[in-house]
Amino acid sequence: MNSAGVQLGNDRPLLALSAALIGGDSLLGGRGTIGGAFLRVLALSMFANGLDLLGVETYHQIAIRAAILINSVGVDALAGSLAKRRIAGVGVLSRG
């Protein structure tokens, strides 16, 4: 008879946070939709299922999802910084 491990479900908070942040929702509120969050959770769950089917260990799956989350937050921060520079009138490739 099989049993569940004590680590079962420990990655769910990471999944929820990733679903919110990868889609561009703000942790401070005011952006995002319920439908968009649902689609991101569905996509991330399918990604996790694919990793399971490939036989990737749980700890490696969590590390992969964390790396994706860190990269998406970094890209979002870079995009926000570039948008603020454009609004302020400082060209991205300005020469003076």
C-alpha cells in the first residue's frame, strides 16, 4: 500500500505566488484578473505535471519553478525601470 510523504503540498504556496507574479499581477494590488490568474495556475500545474511525467525529482521541480519565478520578477522589474525612464524623457540609448 502506498502512502503520501510529509512533503506533499509544500510547493503550493510557491505555485500560488508564481501564478500571480508571472502573469504581471502586483503584490501591492490593483492589477490582474481572476480569469488570468486561473489560466496561469492551469499553465503552471500543467508544467508541474509534465515535470512529474518526465520523472524530475520534487526538489528539482521546486528549484526550477523558483528559478522561473525569480527570472520573471527580474524581467518585470527591468521592464518597469525602462518604462519609468521613457516616461521621464531619458532615452534608453540616449547619447547625452
